[in-house]
Amino acid sequence: MLPSLRRILIGEPLATHRLSLERLSILGGLAVFAADALSSTAYGTEEIIRALVVAGSAAAAWVVPIGAAVVALLIVVVISYRQTVVEYPSGGGAYVVARDNLGVGPSLVAGAALQTSYILTVSVSVAAGVAAITSAWPALHEHRVAIGAGWILFMGLVNLRGVRESAAVFGVPVYAFITLMLALVAVGVGRFAFGALQPIEAQPVEAAAPLTMFLILRAFSSGGATLTGVEAVANGVPAFTHPSGPNAARVLGILAILLGTMFFGTTLLLHATEIMPSEQETMLSQLAALLFGRGWFYYALQVATAVILVIAANTSFAGYPRLTAFMAGDGFMPRQFANLGDRLVYSNGIVFLAVAASLLLAFFGGLVHALIPLYAIGVFTAFTLSQAGMVVHWLGKRNAGWRRSAVINAIGAVITGMVLLIVAVTKFTEGAWIVVVLIPLMIGVFRAIRRHYDYVAERLSLSQAGEVRPRRNLNLLLVGGMHRGTLEGLEYLKALTDEGRAIHLEIGGEPEPRIKRMWTDWEKDIPLIVLSSPYRSMIEPLIDYIESAKQDENYDTVTVIIPEFVVDTWWEALLHNHSALWLQVILRNIPGVALLNMRYKL
Amino acid sequence: MLPSLRRILIGEPLATHRLSLERLSILGGLAVFAADALSSTAYGTEEIIRALVVAGSAAAAWVVPIGAAVVALLIVVVISYRQTVVEYPSGGGAYVVARDNLGVGPSLVAGAALQTSYILTVSVSVAAGVAAITSAWPALHEHRVAIGAGWILFMGLVNLRGVRESAAVFGVPVYAFITLMLALVAVGVGRFAFGALQPIEAQPVEAAAPLTMFLILRAFSSGGATLTGVEAVANGVPAFTHPSGPNAARVLGILAILLGTMFFGTTLLLHATEIMPSEQETMLSQLAALLFGRGWFYYALQVATAVILVIAANTSFAGYPRLTAFMAGDGFMPRQFANLGDRLVYSNGIVFLAVAASLLLAFFGGLVHALIPLYAIGVFTAFTLSQAGMVVHWLGKRNAGWRRSAVINAIGAVITGMVLLIVAVTKFTEGAWIVVVLIPLMIGVFRAIRRHYDYVAERLSLSQAGEVRPRRNLNLLLVGGMHRGTLEGLEYLKALTDEGRAIHLEIGGEPEPRIKRMWTDWEKDIPLIVLSSPYRSMIEPLIDYIESAKQDENYDTVTVIIPEFVVDTWWEALLHNHSALWLQVILRNIPGVALLNMRYKL
């Protein structure tokens, strides 16, 4: 039953050689990897303005230079990463680049930072999407954790079906959102150019604090979250069709153009219309209502925004399993994360991500806004390490044009490093301090895992192994009574070996049980040994016998043959003692005992 | 860890030969088996009066003849059962007596009726005791299910420790209750005899219905529940010290005298004082306050009453496991119910009873008063069948005095049969109809279980079995890679057999895996077979190979040797794939495959 449920949910398994066919086109790649970055245009500008208006309405004018700085940062990061993806066609996320160029320590920092940020992205973006839904239907508010977890489960399942299915399912809303946002920006900028866009008369906001440099940097940090989607593309290079490096670079380029246009467009329009943050309505909603009225376009954009906020999590489902597969391949994560599942995706990573994000959501009761600073830090740590690694890479490679490439990556590293510092300082009390605790802990776990694998490998190594030596083994057949199953066991024992013994455990306390008298009628060669069990336990007398066989008769191993008969239904199974199962569970921990489970049909 | 927790909770196992020492004296037997019957004196008279006052205060005078009828019924049943326990020293409950004399059908009716009534007794009496506690501390009302389940768990544990421990733990409150009740009756009757007991001036109750014969019979039915404890003694005869039959008969005699005195004494006193039922206070509490004032005696009796109500359930813990052990011995219940546990009690019956009663309590939210009619019907069904069976028994035996014995049991059968009819008719709409549905269903289950065991026995029978025939077996050693564990596997394989094959599953898609090249350096005799797995599943290629070995090479069985290495801690276990476990789970359902699990330490 379970296998067929699995087929229905996930689909038929795909053959390993189809791996090269399960690739993403540029359009599909954009749908999978761009969702996270693009979704941030729905709230990025608003976050900046909200941070600024603490210093009064007039301070909101700073949104234009800050927005320009964010776009500039985006351009620097994308140019820098385009170089990385071409150099690392098998996947050039921060973990791999840092490992190859900076060493194990920095690579683990990048890995830990990215893992937290991927998991947080899922929780945070799903919570944001669910909040959009529960604003429309407040009755659903109390079910927000269940709705969020249900959505995460659904995304997990779609991703388990394979990367192409995920692109097909989530591509439509992504492109709908892009189209609507570009239309909004085009119409708005057009009307502004022809002088047909007037500022609204908003209530001026009183200044609660002076406009300091710290405030401006903090506003910039809030806008920096817009860049979070870029790293996922670099991790996912092998998911693209051939040539995967250049295709990934193209996706990064298109992403930068779209993101820059949408983000800076809305920033300009919000500045021109002087729209102010409100408790009841997002600023994007106010802008759309002003430009188009509350008609079909307005509602289409609202729906598309809610959907893209949730789908943003899909980028993590593409990035996280690849990252953990790399780390598992290096022995820093459990080996299972490197297994390709039925549909040629890293199923264990997908399942782990879904479970971890759902637990986080449940733990915080669906209110995860406070976690946002954490993931910005994770992403900028990864950016900085990745680009610093690329600088080292070019210094080592020294091919044609290496100087230019090194300079580009160095600029990227310095700028993202500075942003990391800004985010860390301005958001420290808002939760960024947690990262300082969490990342060393995670690195400790990674190293412990690696130590275990190293230990296992060393113990299993053949370097000090001797010859294959002969061994002495004793076969014991357990018999419960004199019946047909016992004869099957005897036939089997005799096929296995010429010698062997049958063992009967007498728990009723009879000195001369019936089986003892019947045995010789059926079997001459194999002796029957009756062990009496004064405490009705089957285990102790058997273990004593095994130990004495090993000690006194010099056997190296004892094989215990446990015949078990098979019934057809679960309720029939309830009617039997399952001694075979219990014996296996307990005997498996006795050293030098091998268990042979022989099942027979009635 | 689990075994030591078990030792702490339940105690050290007892040897089978100690069974004859784990017996109850007369005092202990009374403590275990009398609790249920004696506890009913706390509410029996009140139930009768409550049923009568529907026809007004004057109708309450009928309580004296009805009380006398209940005591007469008790005397008849006890005399009748004293004969049964002497004749059936290995346990003479209604199930056994009906089986031996009336046949399988009636015995299953008795078994089903008794099982329902034992389970219901636990739920109902624990609920009554918990209600007494939550009346005193209303804040606990919302935790009533948890308190009840906790108490059931505690009683289950005490009974798992053995029957003597249960008598020791629960004996004190039982004897305290007996002493206090006898004191109450003695003082009350003494004062009445000397004219020092005056009726209180209670508000007269208006008649809501005429005093009909139906009403009187219904009141009598309510009082009949007092007899429920008698059957448990008959079931438990082997639990008494030698001579167990006469000792059980003595316990029944003492029980009848105590029960008669306490029950009829309170009936007379409640009649003489003209105490009326109240919503706030039980009639027994009113009587004690009138006779002794609200001093230490009054409170001691209240506490003892609350405790005995809960302990009444202990009688079921003594009776139910013995009944199910009898039925399991006959193949009508799962065989596990006949297993003697560590402490020489039928542990599975105790556990099942505790779980079933707790679930019933939880299902009805701790309010199980409505279930009371159900268990009266179960008990009187058992009484009637048991005594009818005894009549048949005497007719067959025809020993000295058989006529007298047969007449006594016949009178018992007729009277309890009439009471059964009265209870069934007067309580039909109050829930007795459920029994009509439930008992046939249970009998269907009993018969289905028996059919399964008969089928298994027939299939396992040696009557048509031939000689032990020779068989061909192929040994396959699964190897994952070339490491020390593989050498251990080879050593083991060679100890087991001279021939055999090693199997490697290649899931990476490599045509010439590394192990293939290394194999011949280490092993010359055993060939290595590489199976490639295009869908990365370990199962399908292995099953195909096994099937072809059986079909094309004529092997009867294939033994798959699965080496598995053992790690020290649970977290290390998380870091490995557990292929060995998965292979075992799936291969165990393939016919003709034996699984050999060989574990090695690093």
C-alpha cells in the first residue's frame, strides 16, 4: 500500500541515466530560483521607508538614494556571481567556493550560515503569505500554523516529484507576478513622465527620532534582504541545461535586470506619490489602487503578491537540498542527504527542510517576523566568503584576464562584507546576535559528524587487515514444538550444514516435555537439546547456552536459526506471540551471534 | 534501561515453581474479591429508595421488603456458588461451568457477558470514586479523566506485581470500610432498639408517578447490582491457598454474612430515620452524621467510602485476567492472554483491562453512570448460565446427595434467571439493549479467533507430513564495498559453507566499479557478482537475481547474508543508511528467502 501511495504522490522512479534530461531551461530556472528574490520587491521599498519615517515624513525622501545603493549592490553581486557560476559548473555556492579556496573552517561558516538562511526563508515567506491570506479571511487566523505547515508539505511534495515539476507548477504565478509588476512600473513611470501623477495628501508623520547615519544604514540593511535569491542560483548550476554555467549566468543577468527594474521602479513611484506606510494596507496596494483604481488589475496584483510571497520558499527547496548534498558528500552532514531519490532530487534534504521549517513555524506560533534579521546575516556571510574565495581562486589560476576577474570579485567581497557589518551592527539587538551563538554550534555538529565518518573509515580500512581467516560456526535451530514448521526448519538446517543442533526452550516447567519423546521418530542426525527456563523467559537460557558454546567449545560465531510462520492479515498476526521477533530484537545485541530468520507459509 | 524500569515497577521475576506459594489466605481473598460487592453497600439502598420515591415519600417504605428480597437473592446465589467452587477447584466461573455442562454456545455467551461486566466495573467504579474526590475539590473536575486513568494505571501496576501484593496494598482500606460500616450498623440498630433513634423531619416528596409493580421491580433491579462481586470469587478459586475450593467457599460465606449485615442494616436504619435522597449529600453520609455527628467517625467513613468505591475495580483486575486466560486456553481469545507474566499473573489480561477501561472512561469523558445497567445484565447472565450448568453437572454425576445439590442450583438458576429478565425489561431503554447488540458481536470475534487457531493447527499438523527431505540452498553475501566488514562477512560465509557468492549492488551507474577490480586481490574462491541498479533501488535487482537462482539453478531456498556494523550511540546510528534494516524489512516477504543478519563491531 505504501509504495503505491508513494507512486501517486511522487510519481514513478526515474532512471539514473536520465539525470542529464532532468534539467531546467532558462525560463524554468528563473521560475525556480528567482521567486525568492522577486518576492522581496513586494515589501523591500516599504521596509526601507518604514525604517526612515521614524525620523518623520521628510526623511522618507532618503528612499531614493538608498534604493539606488541597493540596486548598485545587486549589480555588483550579480556581476561577481556570474563569474563564479561559469568557473564552477558543478555548483558554485559559497560552501563549495570557500572550501576549494579558503579551507574547511570558512566553508563550514558559509554552510552553517546558508543552512539557517534557507530554513528561515521557508518559515518567514510562508508565514508572510499566510498572513496575507488571514488578512482577507480573519476567521482563518487561528489556523495559521496548520495552513502554513500544509503549504510547506505541498511544496515539499511538488519538489519531491522533481525539479522540472516544481518549475512547471510554480512558474505560472511567478511570471504572472513579473508581468503585473512590470505593467505597474511602466504605467506609473509613463504617467509620471507626462506629469499625470500627483502626490497624494497623506497625513505627515511626526519625527520620533533624529535622522542619524545609523538610521540610514539600518534602512539600507532592511532593503538588502532583496538580494537573498542570488546564492540559490550559484548552488544550483548543475540543475540547468547544457551549457549549465553560462545558462546560470544568463539567469543571474535576467534576474538582476528584472529585480532592478521592479525594485527601483516601485521605489521611485512610492517617492513621487508620497505614499506613507499604513497599518491597514501595504504601500504596494496603495500604489496599485492609486494608479489603476480597485478594479481587476488591482485584485490580480494582490493575489499574485500573496502567492509569490509563499512561493518564495520554493527557492529554498531548490537550494537547500543541493547544499546539504555537497556537505554530506564531504562528510559534514549525514550521508543520507547525498542520496538521489526516486525522482533524481535529494529527497532527504527536501523532507528535512520541510520538517524543520514547519517546526520553526509551529514553535513561533506562525509569527516569525522577528527572524528576518537572521537570514539577511546568513546570506551576506555567504556572499562575502564566496567572493573572497573567488579572489583566491583567480590568484591561483592566473589565466587570461585573471586580474580583471579578481578585481570584480574583490569589489564584490569588500562591498558585501561591509553590508554584512552594517546588517550585523544595526540589527544586532533585533536578533542578529543569535547567529553568533548558532553558527559555532552548527559547525561543532558538522565537525562531530565528520569525525565519526573518519573514525568509521579508519576502522574499516583494509590497510592493516590480514588474510581472510577460517572460522568455526555453530548452527542452532530453535524449535517450539513438533509440527510441520519444525520439519521445514530441519530441511533448511540440513541444506545449510551437515552438523547443527536443535534447541527447545521448556517454559512450562515439565522435566520431560512431549517434544523430547517425539523427536527421534522424525530426526536421527540432529540432536535436540532441551533448555529449561524457570523464569519463563526465552532469552536467558539461550544466551547462557550460546556463551558456553563459544567459551567451552571454541566456536567463533553462533548462528541462531529462528523459524517463523507467516499469516495473511494483520489481525491474524495479533493472535500469535511473535517470539521470533522478540528473540531477534534481543539477540541482535549479543556479540558473535548471527540471526537467521526463516519464514514459512502455512 | 527498559528492563530495569520494569524491575522497579513490577519487581523481580518469580520462578514458575513458586506458583503454589503465590496464593491468597481467606483474609487476603476477601480483600481482593470482596471489594466490589462490599462497595455496593455504599449506594445500594439509596438506589432502591431513589427508584421508589418517584411515587412519593410513602412509597419509600417498600425499601424494607425489597431489601429483604435482595438479601434473600444473595443467600440463594452464595449457597449455589459455594457448591460450584468446591466442584471446580481449578476455577469455576460461569464460562468454565457453562462450557463443561452446556456446551460452547452458552459458554461464549457467559464469557462475553462477563468480559463486558468486568471492563465496565473498572470504568464505573473508578468514575464513582473520582466523582467523590471532585465533589470535595471541584477544581479537579476538568482533570477527572486523567485522574481516573492514572488510578487505573496504578491498580494495573499493583496487580502486575502479583496477586499477593494487590491484597496487601488494597486490604487496609477494605477492612477499614468493613469495620466502620459494621460500627455504624451496630450503633444505629442499638439506638433503635432502645428507642433512642427518632425519624428526622424531612420534606415529604410529591408523587410524580403511581406506585406500580413495574416501579417496584425496577427498584429491586437497582439493588441487584449489589451481587456483582460473587462471580469473581468463583473464577479465582486457584488463587486461594490449599484446599482452594473449600477456602473459596468460606470466603463466599463470610462475604454473604458481611454484605447481608451491612446492606440490610443500612436499609433498616434509613427506613427508620426516614432520610430522603438529596442532591447535595449521599444518604449514607446523612445517616452517619445523624448517628455520630460530623466528627472524626463521620469523616473516616466518608474517606473509606470514596476509597472503597475506587478499589471495587480491583476485583475486576483479579477476575478478568483469569477469565481471559481460560478463554485463551480454549482458543477463543488471543493466546497471549494465557501467558504467565514475570510475577505469575496473567499480565496481558491486566494490561488489556487497564487500557480498555481507560479508553472507555476517556470516550465517555469520565461520566459513565449510564453504563451501570449494562454490567448488571452481564452479571446476571453469568449467574443464570453458571447455575443452569451446575444442574446439568449434578444430573451427570449422580453422586451421594446429588439431588439436594441439583435442587439448590436449580432454585438459584430460576431466581437469577428471573432477576435477569426483570433487569433486562425494566432497564431496556436505559441501555440494556446495547447488550443485545454487543454480546453476539463479541461471540463472532471469539469464534473467528478459534477458527484461525484451528486452521493453523491443521496446517501445522504432522499427520500428513512426509519425511525430512533434502533441500538445495544458495548463500549470498551482500557486500557494499571493499572494507574490513566485508572480510568479516567472507570469514563467516566460509565457516557456514564451502560455496556461496558475493553480491554487490552498483547504484552509481558505473560499468566497472572499484570493488570489482579489488575483489580478486582478497578472495579467490567466492565469486563477486555485480548487479547494476538503474533506478538506484537495492531491492529489485536483488530480487530478480534470487528469483532466477531459484528458477534456473533449481535452488529451493536462498539465504541472504546481510552484514551490518554496529555503532555505539543513537546519534551515530542516525548517520548511516541502515540499508541492512531496509533490506530485511522488504526481503522478509519474499517466499523462499531466509535472512541472515550478521552484525560486527567497528
